[in-house]
Amino acid sequence: MTIKTPPSLNIPGFGVDPLTQRIKEKEKKWKYKIAVLSGKGGVGKSTVAVNLATALAKLGYFVGVLDADVHGPNVAKMFGVEKAEILAEKVNDHFEMIPPVVDFMGQVTPIKVMSMGMMVPEDQPIIWRGALVTKALKQLLGDVKWGELDFMIIDFPPGTGDQILTVTQTLKLDAAIVVTTPQEVALLDTGKAVNMMKQMEVPYIAVIENMSYLICPHCGNKIDLFGEGGGEKLAKKENVDFLGKIPIDPKAREASDLGIPIVLYDDTPAAKAFMEITQRLVEKLEEMKKEQ
């Protein structure tokens, strides 16, 4: 089965949906649109999205991050902007939200962030049916002053459901980064995510293996807590790129709780891994653009 974007309806008297039209206009100002997904929860997908965005900003790129996980938004907390006040201003006949900006005391190029996590109390569930979630996601894309961006990073929810379909059928993605952990049970679900992106005809798909190994703080030996080589095996099986491995870093949990991406801790193995992976991704995307 192939999933296709439904045709645009141009019925006399109805016209084009203004919100969809605004999204189409805005995405023209985003050089690369990258989805980060996993197919399952608990693999550190949001951690990868946040640190990938911060690594890009460290390299001098202008980045936007959309938390598309409406029911479980974590990105705002990880960037330390969960209590930021969301302002809006009128643009023609509608209002647009102004996304909070983080630059971590000038360490990186400013990153624009938008998440439902900034709009509801952290312990309040968002109990919405699919139609409301779809409308909210489109508003986070089309009714936000994103401006000119080198990279728009979209952090998807777990699975292969409605929220992912909404975004991939609305935007023309340039890349999809599928996050897995080494063990076999994770590969079952992340393989589905890879194939969903293939069916959605995303031009570039790659795998990152998170929680790949632990460096023992006492002896310095590498410990494969969840097995070894799962991410590379998945990438080879599905014939997609393997971008690299992210080790388990005890500082990562502390950093996330403080709203500081681990990639800013320059001396850690995880930070070095994120920077290497990000540079590989940029090189691949630039290479593909030259070939077009």
C-alpha cells in the first residue's frame, strides 16, 4: 500500500484553505525540513531532536524546532522555555504567535521553539480527538512567525499515526531521521517508521542509534547495555544511511532536567557524537542539493 497526499480541492465557492496556504508560503523560507521520529516511545527521540537542533545552531545555522507531539510535549522543557510567555501579533486578517528564542547565553545561533508544552500546565493532559490535533499542528506551522530558517526540525510523536501523516502530507520534507536503540524489540517498531517515510516519499532517510553504549565511569570500558549493532543492522536491511551512535551519558539526564542540551557539554562523549552526526547530516543534505 502506498500512502499519497489527497488532491487539493478547488471547488467554486470554497477556495484554498487560508491556513494551508500560509504553511505553503512559510515553508518556502525554510531551506531544509527534517523530521525526527522513532516508531516507538522510550528511545530518546526528543533528546535527539533537541540536540540535533542545538548542534546545527552551534555550527551557525538558524534553526526552528516544532514539537509535533501534542499529547506528550517535552521539547519546551528540554530547551528550558516551558514557562515562556507566548505573545502574538496581528498579521493581515489573522494573529501569529511569536516563538520563544533560546541561544544559551550566546553559545549558539538563536533557536526558535514552539510546543504545546508552553501553553498548558505540565500536569494537565491534552484530551483531544484527531481533528483538533490536526488543526493544532497546522496552526503551529502556519500561525507562528517562524521567518527565515536554515533548518526546521520537527519532533514527531511515537508511532506512525495521524499526527505524523498530518505533517508529512502538509510539508515537503527533505529528510527523516529515525531514532532507535540497539535491542531487537526497538528495531521492530523503528523499521515501520523507516518504511512509513519511504511510502511518504521523503528524499533522504537515515538512522541514528541512541543509548548505544555506556562508558563505565570507573574503568572506562564500553558496556553494551542493550546489545550491539542494532541501528546499523536496521539501516543495512532497509537500505538507508546510518549516521552514527549516541552513547548513554549520565549528564544527559541532568542536562535535560536543567533545560540544557547535552551537546553544549563539549567534553562529553555524547556531545562529540552529536556534533559528528550533525556534520555528516549537513554534508549529505548539501551534497543532495547540488545534485538536484
